[in-house]
Amino acid sequence: MQVTATQAKNRFGYVCALAKTEPVFIEKDGRVDSVIVSLEQFEALKAAGEKKSMARRQKEFNDSYKNWIALQNDHFAKNGLWCDGLVPWMEKP
């Protein structure tokens, strides 16, 4: 929905309630100036915009797949590698 800044000011409670279901575009001087969104939508946008360092992403992957990594390393210890040039999966500190 799109409303003027005056309408948003005069009906702020209504605009906030509406923002829980859809973004509300605030028009000022004939142009969209601001957007009101729900807290849930804001948190999703904020999380999507955060950039994680490679070290953090590796740590999260290793934490998430710790059991799988251990299983692969055990398989390597028992059977070795099946092809030249392959290396075992190792967790980086």
C-alpha cells in the first residue's frame, strides 16, 4: 500500500497494523520516501544483508556437519582414498 506522509502521520496506528501484513510505502513530495515493514520482515532483511566471513561460514559448516565429517574421516582411515589426488576431509581449526 502507498500513503502520503500526512496520511501516515494522521493514521499511524492503522499504518502500523497494515505493515504487519504488507509493506507500506510513504510518499513525500510525490515520491516514495520511506517504507514501513513489520519487525519480522525487517529481521529477515537484516539477516539477508549480513555478510559472514569465510572463517565464520567454515566454522558454522563444521559445527553443522561434525558427525558427517567424522564419518568420512573414519571411512578414509579404514579404506584409504579411492583415487589419486584426493585428500581426506579435515576440519580446520
